[in-house]
Amino acid sequence: MKYDEVVHGRRSIRGYKPIPVPQDVIREVVEMAMRAPSSMNTQPWHLYVITGEPLDRIRKGNTERNLAGVPHSREFRTHDKYEGEHRDRQVGIAKQLFAAMGIAREDKDGRQDWVLRGFRQFDAPLSIIVTYDRELAGNDIAPFDCGAIANALVNAAWSRGLGCVINSQGIMQSPVVREHAGIADDEVIQISIAMGYPDDDFPANAVVSERKSIDDAVVWVGFDD
């Protein structure tokens, strides 16, 4: 694909075919993604590419602990509920997804099932956990760099026919992730990326999130009118 085909075609994938992703394909994706920019070329990231039984154990433990009411232990800073236009966009994509899936507002079971899919990393056949060195914790540069490689991973994957969704529900219980992925104590868990071949029959996969206009996002400085 050309770059603009990747950027304009890519969308978040929440339903996957039960087909394993070959390791050589993932290696290509990761090699491309590691060209992502980083502050002063520090490249703070580590990538744990997980599939099969270890991923199933993470799904199971994450789901069971969340349903049991164990407080989340995500290792990045969170914030209070979104407000204003940010909340409007959050609600907007939820409405798009629920409409595509036929989940009514009063359908508590359907909404619960959707939440559980997030805990299971949307049943994707593969997950990439992004971490960074704990010695860099306490500033925002390393997480920013991890965001850069996360973006590079989803775009590189799309160029190889793979879909992704960046999600934090799948790592809400960090002890589970650490145990079954073998993540070292001197690393901070930043985010997870579910990945696999898109199931074209899964309705939510057709959803394309609405984007604010360039005029709402950009301040032009120093240009002639």
C-alpha cells in the first residue's frame, strides 16, 4: 500500500478471524515500526509479542480479576471522566459501535459482553505489550515515544493486511500481564495492541471514527491569508 492508503484506510479492528499470525509477518511489522521517532534516539520501548496459551492466560486472569472487583492496576496515569468536546467524541464513537453491533441503550447484557471483549483484548490471536524502562519513569517523554511506536505498529500492520486496536482494558490487571508475558520488574507497562486478520463479517469493523476538521485542530501562524 501507499502511505496515504494506509492512513486513510486504517481503522480500529475489534473482531478477528481465528487464524494465527505468522511470526515472519509480525517480524516485518515490528522492524518497520521500530523506525518510529524517539526523543534523542533513546528508543525506550520493549515489545512483548504474545500469542497462544500465554495470551489466553492473560485474557482469563484479566477478566476474572476485573469481574471480581479487583481495582485496576494500570501503570500509567489516568484522569477523571472526560468533559465537554472530549466527552462528546467519546460518546460519539460508542454510539457508532453500539449501533453497528445492534446493542440498544437498555441492553445491559449486550453492553456487558462488549466490556468483556475489551478485557479479553477482543479475542485477537496476537497481542503486543509495549513497555519502557522504569529508570525513565516520572517524565512524559518515554510514554510519548511509546505512543509513537504504537502508531507505527498499527500502520505497519495495516500495510500487511492485519488489523489492530490499541486498548488498555486488556492490561487493567498488570500483575497478570507481568506473570504470563514474563515482563521484567524494571519495566513499566504502557499499553497493549490487539492484532490479527480482520473479520470482515464483524459489524464493528466497518466503523470509521469521525474526526474533527483541520480548521478545528490547526492554528496557522505566519502564513499569508
